[in-house]
Amino acid sequence: MGSSGRIRTYVQGFDEKLSGGIPPGHIVLLAGEAGTMKSTVAWNVLHSGAVKEGRTGAYITLEQSRESFAAHLRTMGMDPKAVEDKVSIVDLAMIRKNLEGMAESTWLEIFKMYAHNLKKSLNYELLVIDSLTVLLTLARFDRPREQMFQLFEWLRDLKATTLLVSEMRTKNDEFGAHGEEFLADGIIHVKMERVDDANIQRRIRCVKMRGSAHSPNYYTLMFENGFLQATRVIAE
Ligand SMILES: Nc1ncnc2c1ncn2[C@@H]1O[C@H](COP(=O)(O)OP(=O)(O)O)[C@@H](O)[C@H]1O
Ligand SMILES: [Mg+2]
């Protein structure tokens, strides 16, 4: 596959490392600890894709409220209002709150209904689910390996390029708990790295991307001058 038609992350310096971006239709895990900018990176893909290429997208948030997320994005210069005709933020956190105490088994059905209806109304090319971790907690799979496989099959049928945000625990280096690291077409890992006694930097790396000759290396992830950037790690 050539680089044309690929979904650029618009993290400056990173798309070249992915041979142009994410192949369309891929389901990609975006995994990392809290505060590693997973949500910001995921939004950046939708926001810049809409501004620069007119791509349509949907962002389903399951934990952070739309207001909190939008406020964060505004401080980063990526106001959702600027792309509201192309990208919708769906706040399932709010629905969770209002439907507290509802049978857990129906959560996955509600989620699927939203994702499906949005696909029909918006026909989004890109879908972000923030996060898969919360979705799995709510869904309470009793046969996780099999149900994860079925969930991925269902996602593939949506015919969108999908980013699944995955919350990793500190000191746990697993990208998934139920086989999602094998089911996913790609994995992008973001992490905090201690560079000396006092300083911590963020890092980004493509662990896996089917159909791509990608760099497996870590790059420094920074937000500077209003842009997310991945630069070579300079030996400290
Ligand atoms: N204006 C800003 N410039 C640079 N970094 C910021 C700015 N605003 C917030 N951050 C950083 O972004 C982090 C949150 O990013 P977020 O995408 O929500 O992370 P995650 O989804 O991985 O938990 C904050 O912990 C903060 O360090
Ligand atoms: Mg987040």
C-alpha cells in the first residue's frame, strides 16, 4: 500500500515513521498511562484530518465529559467547534451518569447503538473510542477472549478507521488484557520516560502496524508552538 490514502496522525515527524500514516480500515490501539496525551493525540487525528482533508469523524468518550475534554482541547488550540460540521463528540460519560444502576450487560448494546447510528447519520471515516478499557469494564465480559474477538469483528463491520484508546497501568507493560493486542492491526504506545533525576519526557512509538514498514523506535512526544511533534530521542 502506498502512502496516499493513509490516515495521517498529524503528529509532526511521526507519519513518516509510519510510511505515511495509518492504513484506512485499520483498528489501532493507542495505549499508555494516564497523562501521556492519548486523548489529545487521538483528537489531533480527527481534528487535523477534518481541517486539512475534510475527513469526517466521531469521538466517543466514556469517562471524561465532553465539557472537560473540550476545555482541554481549547487550551491546546484544537477547539472542537472549529470542526463541528465534520467531527462529533459523543458523551457516553453523561449517559452513564444518568443511567446509573442500569444492567451492565446492556452497556455494550448502548455503545454499539450509538456507534452504529452515528455511522448512518455522519458516515464517519474515523472513529475514536476513549477508552476501550472503560468499555470493557462496563461490558463485563464473561468469556473475554471470545467476546473481544466478536467486538473487533463488529468494529470492522463499521468500515471506519478506528483508534481504541487503551489505559495502561503504571509498571504494567501489557497493551491488552484479552487479546486485543493481537486482534488490533496496529499499536501506538505513548509513555512517560524519566530522563534524569528531575525530568520526565513523553515518548511515542509504533509497536505494530500491519501493512507498513514502520520504525519501531521511540520518539520524544512534545506539544510545542501549537503542534504535536515527534522528534528523535537525543541521548541524554
Ligand atoms: N496547553 C498544554 N500544553 C502542553 N501540555 C498540556 C497542555 N494542556 C494539558 N497538557 C498536558 O496534557 C495532559 C493530558 O493529556 P490527555 O490527552 O488528556 O492525556 P491522557 O488521555 O493520556 O490521559 C496533561 O496531563 C498535561 O500534562
Ligand atoms: Mg484521556
